[in-house]
Amino acid sequence: MTSSTRLLEVLPALFGDDPRVEVLFGYDSTSAFNGGVLDLLGAHKVRVIGWEEAGEGPCDLVLTATENASFGHLRAPVLVLPHGVGFHKMVPDARGPGRRLSGVVPAALLESERSWYAVSHPGQAGQLAAARPDLAGRTLLVGDPCYDRLLDSRAARTRYRRALGLQEGDGRRLVVVSSTWGTQSLIGTVPDLPRRLLAELPLDDYAVAAILHPNVWFGHSPWQIRTLQRAALDAGLLLIPPFAGWQAAVLAGDIVLGDHGSVTLYAAALGRPVLLAAFGEESVPGTAMDGLGRRAPRLDAAKGLREQIESELACHRPETAGELARLAFQDPGTALARLRSAVYGLLHLAEPPAPVRRPAAFADPVPERRRDTAQVINSVLVREAGAWVIEVRRFPAAARPGREESDRSFSHLVSDLADGGHGWAESASVVTRGDPVSSAEESLRRLAALRHGHPGCALAAVRLPDGGALLLTRDGRTVRAAGRGEPDDPAVLSAVGYVCLRAGLPMAGAFRVRLGGRAREVSLSPWPER
């Protein structure tokens, strides 16, 4: 899958508008990670042939982003494109007990005199020659088309964030978890990190997305991934699909928690703050990835995650991005033009006269998302300048967040039945319905039904037509809660009423509520108003 997506990203720009070149896609069914490839190629409507059939007709050039296929039945030159950033990782050798350098075709599968390697930095040519002396002089310096397109797509950041549910001005930060594959990867060493992040990062301050290497998806299965991350997905994790979308997610993110995978290096070179949650020994010394491992701070999974994230956001040094980019990419912005020149040189064809057209910005991400709307709300009641202030922090209940209880700290579970929260309702202290209503009379009917159906809850709450909420206590008091300004979620408004019940305060008057870096006034008053 990794190889297929990389080829599909660059081929249209290389051969657009040229009737002299026909492209066929050879499918190698022997790969351990071929799940989903035929679906992807079918979606692009390309012509697919079996890999062994590729030698039956004329062939002038083989373009590959995989090093695991056998090329002996083809006599054409082979240009090997990277499917990451250079040759930075030692991976298990599927044909033997040892490890091999990722991105390099074994000599048994391809003669060195017939191979060429596209590299993004001159240092990679020296590294390849040192690892495989027979490949000395077999590199073509072209740059990195993916990095160039990432640079071109930075202007779409706001659009990408909106596609991931972060609205401009809402103040939320996007934490992106990125994992390569293998036992030393982030997902291989701290598989519960996405859930833990969702348990520690308040909903109104943060969102969490996860990018998993395609080999994780298809070395196990999409079903297995969704099963292993079930709690995180229920808690609102944005799971980026393996076909596309990781680029937009990285550009939308505020910080990346990563490992020794290429996505983490791309993020760091783009200037994103990075915390390394894992960094395997399989990383190759002297590479740009090795430089990332020496420069980027580590995430201590045994300590509080929010504190470490906010510390890195506060002290991030942007100049690190330039250092890493210079180690990995030469002359950014020119890769497609240089790659096209290299390809047409190997084809012995004159290049088309029109300059190569750079692709548009990456498409919007379309993450897998679902969210059980049950929330754990931790509230702190303080007295400031003669007024009551309630600090509210909300967490998805599915993530199993910690609860904070003391004389002035209160924790409760709230379940919204309008959004499928029935599974949590029996244990919830507050049950709500936040779907729209047409009249106050309808709100009262809903409130009575909630209270009747859940007699054990301390408080029931429903939306009012004007955006406020009606609250009904266990002892039968009905209270109107209203926020000044934009309409409020009944879960937030009911949190004010719940704090009053726990603290023994009258359910009347004005309160200042702090939520997600913003503050607003919420008033409670008896209903019906006298």
C-alpha cells in the first residue's frame, strides 16, 4: 500500500498530456502487505496486470517504490523511488533471518547495473554506496516530491483543520500520533497512547488524530486495528485511513507524537513540534532520521502527557525544522521537474516542452470517526472577587479518564440520550437530551420523560428553543440555565447545576464558567420564572 500510494501521487505529473507513454500497473500478489492494493488501484481506474505478466510485452522502464519484488523477468532499467525519506531504517528481511536496509532492492532480485535510485539528498548517495558498493554511481538526485507538495499545501491548513472538526477560533489544539510499523514502533510499544491522550486532554482544548503505517493496517487487518483501538475510537479518536490523508493531518496538527517513521521526520522538517514516544534501534546512524532522534525531545509515557505536550508547545525551537530539512532534502520545490527529466532520460525520450505541472494541495482528510457522547466532567469551584467561578474540563467517558474529587472539586458522568448515550445512562449522575426542540412545552415533556426513565440520576437536562437548558433535580426542582452569547451544550449548563447540588449552593444567580480557554456567564433561575 505504501508503494502504491507513492507511485499514484507522482505518476500523473510525470506523464500528463504525453501520448507516447503508456503506464501499466503490475500487481505482486506475494507481498505480505498487499491488502487493499487492488481496491486502491481499482478506485483510480488504472490498468492492472499480474506482476509475472509484466515481462510478456514490451517494457522500456520500470518505476517501483518497493524493493521486495523480483525484477529478473524484465530487461528494462529499473528506477527505485523512495516510499519514505531516504534509507533510514533497517527492516526484517522477508527472505532470511537478518535485517536489510529499507528502500534497497537485494542484489538477488535486481542486478545493480540495471538499477537506479532516486534520492532526495547527496548524503543518501554516499550512504547507499557504503552499504552496497555495487550501487556506487547508481543514484539520481531528484529531491522529494512528497515534501515539495507538503510545502505547497501549507496554505490549506485551516481547511484541513475544519475537515477534522476544528473550527477557526475555537482554541483547540490537534495532537497527531504517528507510528511506523514493527515491534519498535510507537504503536508496537505504547499501543494505548491514543486512548491515554483522550483520557488526559480535555475535549474543549484538544483533539487527537492517529496516523498508522499501511503495514500496520494490512499486516494485521483494518478490523484488528479498529478492535485494538476501540476505546480510543469511541472516545473520539480521528483515525486517518491508510490510502491518503496523513499529509493533511500533519499540516493540520499542532504537535506530533511520533517515532522513527518518515511521517515524523516530514512533520519535524515542516516545523511541527515533535515528541518522540518511541525511537527504535533499527534507525540507521548518520541519516536525517538519526538527526531527528538526537534533536527531538522524548515523551515519557509514565508521566503526565498533557504537561509534556504543553511544555513542548511552549518551548519549541522552529530553527530545528531548517536543520532537519537541510539534512534530508536538497533544493525543495524542484523534485518533480528533476524526476521527470530523470525518467525521460531513462526512456530515451525528449521531455515534453511544457513545464511539469505541480499537483494541487493535498485533498481534505476524511478520517474514521465516531464518538460516544458520554462525558466525565471534572469541575472546580472557586471564589474570585466575590463571585463563584466554575472551571469545567470535559473528557470522553470511553477513554476512562481520571476523576477529581475534593471539597471544591467534583466529578460526574453525563450521558446524552439524543446521541446514543443509552449504554452509560444507568450509571450517569446527569442525563441529557441535546437535540433541538421547537417549544418550551416540548422541553418540559422531554424533561419529565428523562426523569421518569432514570430516577437514580441527580439531574436531568434538556435543551430549550432559545439555546438554554431546563434542569430537573431529583427532588423535583425545575431550573432554567442560560449562557450569555452563543448557545450552550446542555452538558455544560447542567454541570453548573450539578456543582451547586454537590456544594450545597442555591441553584440561582450568576456563575462564571471557564471552559476550553474561554470564559462565559451562566445564570440559573427557577422555572417557571416568577
